[in-house]
Amino acid sequence: MGIFFVLIWSTLNQISKTILYLDTTLNNKIITFCVLLLPLLLISKANSIASCNEESINNTCVQVFVNSNKGQELADMVVYLEPLDGQELEKSSKKIVVGQLGKSFTPYISVSQINSKVSFVNQDDITHHIYSAGNENKFSFKIRAGQTNSSTQFDHASEVAMGCNIHDWMSGYLLVVNTPYFGKTNKHGQVSFTIAKHGKYRIVVWHPQMQNENSRMIKEKVIVANTDFTFTLKKEMSEVPLQESDDDFDFLSDY
């Protein structure tokens, strides 16, 4: 962390030289503002570096930041990196769970690598009938209260829109990708990847409510060292559908 204190001290020193020419009252206000802002900048940078270097001692770290068209940090945006130079990558070991809780899909968006195990877990005290809407990874099954279903094979990269035949307001997505480098942005609009193989990658940001072609933004970059990329949406996103019933009726038979 020492290098950051040096950089910050140097910046403050330059600021102090500049504001010597300003009015004393304004001078004090600027100094106070800088002192208050400084810890926030330091913490933000430290957290960013920590998340980047946590698992990347012998690998290359790539950070991706996603902002709205108004500059706001966006959480839960899917980001994935596809190798374009024939890099052979190890299969992801992430365990993917698509929950049904409170008569809704939780999380609303899940991501998985092709041919990985995906577990559907019914955490409600009622039956659901989960299905996918028209794509190569088609499925449909009943899942009773407390049960887990891991029988579906997802062997094609695609966007899987999901629903429930019993509770028609339920909606969710499973994005199946052909790469082990995938994740969702945190509350700061940031996600990190540790890259084992250098080369050219397609960096993709996806969300079903994104108002872009195929709901995506794409950059192709050669990655050979620690780096970061920022995506800023061109348009405002549409609203995520509310997974709630319009009435109090519920179907509780032996469907």
C-alpha cells in the first residue's frame, strides 16, 4: 500500500502549490474537501487492487467495470471473456444454483459454463413446474417443496429464459457460456478475472434488460498484463420484471 500513499502525497503536494494563489477562505475549503475525499479514494483503490490480486499471483488480472448511461455503477451485470486465439482453458469449478424462493427465481440471472452441473433448488413449501422458453437447452420439470433437480444438461451456449407453469409471474434467466471466465458485477459495478493464458479475448457484458443489439456490449482486446476495462451503456436499461402475483390466488393442489 506504500506506493499509493506516495502517489497521494505527491498529488496533494501539487494541489497545495496550485491553491496557494487562491483566496484564503476558498483555500481552506478546498483543503478540507481534499482531506475528506482522500480516504474514500484510497479505500476504493485498495479494494480494487485487493480483488484483483487475490488469486492472481501467478496469473494476469483483468477487471471490468460497468456503468449506466448516467455514470452509475451497475450491479448484477453478466461479464464473460471468450478466448479468440485458441487458448485451452480449464473447466470452471463453480457450483451453479438456481433457487426458487418466495415464488420467484433467485437469483434473477444465473451464469454457467456449458456442460456444467446446474442445480435447481426449490426452497418454497409449494410445487413449481419450471420450464425454458424455446432454445437449444430446452427443459421442463416439476420440482416439489424442498427438492433439488440437477438432471438437465446445458450443452449449448445460449440465453435460457425460464418460467413456471404454475406461477406465471415467475421469470429468470440462465446464461450458458463457452468459457470458464464469467461472473456478475458487484455493487460497485466491478468484476475480476484471473487469466491463465495470454492472448486475444472477446469481453462481453450482457443483461436481458440492456437496450443493445442482442442485449450485449462487446470489446475485443489482447490481454498480456494486468489491465481493466470500462463499459458505459449508451441507453437506459428497461425495468427488471417484478416477480409477484397480481392477486392472492395460489394453486396448491397436487399439480
